[in-house]
Amino acid sequence: MEEIRVVIGGRTASRVISADSLQALTPLLEAYPKVFLVYDRNVAWVAQEIAAACPPAGMKVLDASEKAKDMATVLDLCSWLLEAGADRSSLLLAVGGGITTDLAGFAACIYRRGIRFAFVPTTLLAQVDAAIGGKTGVNFLDFKNMLGVIRQPEFTFECAQVLRTLPRRDFLSGAAELLKTFLIDNTGNAYEKAVALLSAPADSATLQTLIAAAAKVKAGIVSRDEQERGERRCLNLGHTFAHAIEHEARQAGLDVTHGEAVAVGILLAARLSEAMGLAPKGLAARLEADWTACGLPTGVPFDPATLTAAMTKDKKAEGDTIHFVLLSSIGQVEIRKISAAEATALLI
Ligand code: GLY
């Protein structure tokens, strides 16, 4: 078992516990007088295993989807907590992917002005990104994650075993975020190790080690910049292009996962970095070869002009300029403020 701390203002604000079995969760839960468990229906088996070892005071199933990631679901969770008798000493435990952890985390943040919460992420994407760092929230009107707060979970419990029922496409979606993390910080050549792991048949022990390594990178970034004033923006590597791709895919009725869009977005960020003279020639081609080996997509489904228009609508755009996260090498990123039109012109 490994423990990674998120330290904010000199105190431990959250812990990421990495363990190779769900059994290690029981003593953590026993520290709370009452635990309420909310879980995504797709991973009912994980919730049942947890509940059998440590019976919760209440249990609720969610059908997590981007469409149901809204205030109505949060209010429904709050009603359930109230009816089930959750008080200020209770812990809300969320078991599921990033949608479930975002919904439950946000409900916990507002119920009785905030109760404690913890996560057992069951997707690779949530394990390496969404369930660490305290961002919680819901979609509002047509905007993703428009309502929310940043408040740290008590702990995030990471166990590669729970990924065994994750569909391959969802696993690859998380793989894009895993590789993104190591492109930002390649301590111990984690990027090369991740490419090797993802190019070969799954090896659970190595996967657990890499998930913990990614959690360490993210916990470090959040510890230094919880409120995303500077360094935390690095975690958006590939995301400016990815959000534009996702937006256009929705308009065109195309089925593109977040991770697939991030994978392509990172390649575009690498090409832009080369065109701006920040990255050595050949970096983008190397990443493209790695993506192909890992089974990630490399083709850009829209033309540059379409992506430019979508990027200027991004909620993180400031007027016409955007903070682009660029790559100078594997393990080193740089943020530059440029216009979407300028970026696109360099990519043509
Ligand atoms: N998912 C990016 C962040 O937590 O800042």
C-alpha cells in the first residue's frame, strides 16, 4: 500500500491511497461513524464487495451519464442523504468514474454546508485525473462543468483490480490521460514505461505502479496550485484542441470519447510546439508512433478552421487568446498565450 498526500497550506488536505486489493479500504472506512455509499450501476460488483466488508448506513445506485450530470441529480443525492439520516459526521463514498465522483463530490460539498467525502474511482481516467485534486461539479445549460467547487476528498482509493470490467475503449480513454500526465512530468521514465505497458497485454502490477506514479504527479501539482492560477493549467495539455473536437463531434453526431479527443489534442499540441520552434523536430511523429502502438487514435476528424471557431468558444478562452499548453520535450511543458487563429495557421 502506498500513500500520496495532497498538501495545501502546510497541512494534508487529501490522501491518495494506492492498494492492490479492495480489502485495504475497510480500515479506512471504519474510521468514520457513518458511511453512505453511492455507486454507478456499471460497477455494482465493486460497491457490493465494499458493502459486504464494511456495511454502509445507506446505499444508492446512479445511472451515471454526461446527460444526468446536472443539478437535478445532485439534488436527488441530497434528498437521499437527508432521508437516510446523513449528518455532519458522515462520509459520502462515491464508487464509479469521473461523472459519479463529480456528482457525489459536489453533493457532499453543499449538503449541510459540506460533509466529508471519499472516492473509489473505477475508471482509469478517474484514477489518474478526475478523482484527484478536488474539482467537483456538474454541467449547466450547454456548458460542461459550469457549476462546481474545488474541495478536497478525504481520500481517493486507487486499485487497478477494479478496472477488470472496464470496457477497452474506456480504458484507452484513461490511457490518454495517463500518458498526458507523464508528458508533463516524466520522473523515472514513466512515459516510456507507460507506452511499453499499453503496447503489450495488460500487466496489473505494472499498471498499479503507473497509476500511483500518475497520482503522485497530479497530487504534487494540486499541492502547489490547488486553485489553478498557474501550474495546474499544465494538466490541460491537449485539452484546448480536445474540447473543440468534442464540441464539433457533438454537433456532427459523432461518437468520440474524451480520452480519444485528448489523444488527438496532444498530437496537435506537439505539432504546434514544433511549428513554434519550442519542441525538437520529430517529437510529434514520435508521439504519433507511440499512440499507434498503444491503440490510441491519431487522425484529426475536423479541419483547422472548424477547430479554430470552436476553440474561441471554449470557456477557458480569454477574448481571442487562449492559454495553450505546449510541449518542449517529453516531461516538460510550457504555457503560451496565443490566439486560436494563430495556432491554427501554424498547423496548416
Ligand atoms: N482535470 C484537470 C484538473 O484537475 O485540473
